[in-house]
Amino acid sequence: MPIADTASHPYARLTPDRVLDALQAVGLEGDGRLLALNSYENRVYRVHLVDGRIVVAKFYRPSRWTREQILEEHAFARELADAEVPVVAPMTLASEGGDATTLAYDEEFPFALYEHRGGRAPELEDRETLAWIGRFLGRLHATGAARAFATRPALDVATFGIEPRDYLLESQWLPPPLEPAYRAAIDLAIAGVRRCHERAGDVQRLRVHGDCHAGNVLWTGQGPHFVDLDDARTAPAVQDLWMLLSGDRNDMTASLEAVLEGYRRFRDFDPRELHLVEALRTLRLIHYAAWIARRWEDPAFPAAFPWFGTERYWQDRILELREQIALMDEPPLELRS
């Protein structure tokens, strides 16, 4: 297991004073109250301003996205907001040259600011809640299908399966006694993902939220709103649906039908995409392990994932992949209506 050099990571230099100075550089003065919010990929802060407003400052991980890719995320969020899809879009800032922009820089850190909008986690056991989320997802995808991303990548077998597999196997993260079993399991899992895609056929790919789990859907008295389009990519529509499903097969079927009850009011759903539910789950599991490994020198990661890299961790991943291999060979969820 590689040793993390957390002291040299760029985020180790992102102090509260530096956050406040970055905001002041774009004309916003904090009153000193700053709270770090739950985020690992980026650094996100709730900042109180002297004028009484509260904003959320998001400092992007250096070198993860290009400027063009971040601005394309911002443009998608604005496009959704203009279509009255409830997303939190970035604020417009004044650049040094006086031009309006949504992206600013503090040396190596790109950052954006957002209106602070709170909320609670949605009750995904409630059918009406799922149908409500489904209505907004249908509208989100109707907008997402209107045009394509030019620079942001696709979620596919290469980027979420093969590339992270190769990284894990080549970077000495696996305990040597477990490497053969892990290699066999992950190769079979990727083969299973390919079979699922073959069964699904040529389904439509479009701009999606990309990470539509319950933590990125906040609920208020006015209903849900979506946050954090950082993982927006080109993918099948079901990518934004499957993370709302949990439990056994009957539970997932009931939840999916509730989501689609709302979704289909604004956009058709291709049932062939149900072949991809377990395939997309498998890709997420593979990608997640590599994501932690790649971020190990970020000070937040050894603290948050102290069990990562242990033999027990990799034994659990092997078992998890074997379970997914079996699930991908089962018939897909079948809609009853």
C-alpha cells in the first residue's frame, strides 16, 4: 500500500484565509464565518458575507477538469435553470477584465460560487416523493437531450471500467496474495458489463446529472432541487435513475415504477436501458475503488477511509464484484405497467 504524502497536496494550502481572500477578489467580502461542507472530490464551504447573504464556494480539484469542461458544466446548469428545472446554478462573477463569468481562479484552484439553498434528504421510500423526483428528472433529460456536450467525457466501459482496473492493478494497491482473485473478478465483471450493453443495444446517450444519489437531491417545502453537477457526463438516461433504487428486486421495481410515473410525463423511457442498471452499478464500484486510490495524497482521504487498502477491504471488493457478475446475468428489472 503506497504511503500518502498529504502535506504536499494542494488542498493542504487551501486555508480559511485563502478562501476568504479568493471571494474578496471577486467582490464578495466574508464576515469571517466559514463552514466546510461534506465534499471529498472538491472543497466546498458555506460562507457568510458582510451584506447578510450566504453563499457556497466550490473550489475544484486542480487538474481534474479543464476550464472548458467546467464552463460546460456551468452552461448546462444555467440551461436547466432557464428551463425551470430546479438546479442550483453558479453565480455570475466579475472577472479581472470586467467580463462576466461563472468561473474564477485562485492560483491553482478554479472556483465557483452558488446561492446557498438548504434542504433535507428525500424520503425515497415514499412513492409520491419518487414520482416528484421523476418529473424533474424527465425535464432535466429533455433539456439534456437537446444538444451534446462538446468537451465533457462519456460514462462508458473504457473510462469507468478498463482504465480504473488498469490503474489499480498497476499501482501496487492490492495485497499480492489477493491480486490474482481480484484480477479474475474484475475481468469477469467488465465482461459482464459488455454483455449488458450488448443486450441493451444502441440506447440513446445524453447529457445527464451523472451522480444523482439522494445526497445530491435536496428537499424543501417546495419539493426537490438538484445540486452538484460536477459529474455531469454523457450517459444513458438510466444513469440518473438507478441510484434512487434500493432493496430487493421487488423493492427496486416498485421504486422504479414510481420514478417513471413522473418521468414519463415529460419524456419517454426506453425499457432496454434496464439491462444497464447492474452494469452501471458495477462500473461505479470499480471506479470508486480507483477514485479513493488516486486521491490518497489528499489529506481528507486517509482520514475518511482508514480501512482502504487493507486485506479485508479488497476481500470485500472481490466478493462484491462476484455478486455483481451474478446479478448482471439475471434478467433485468421488469416493469409491470
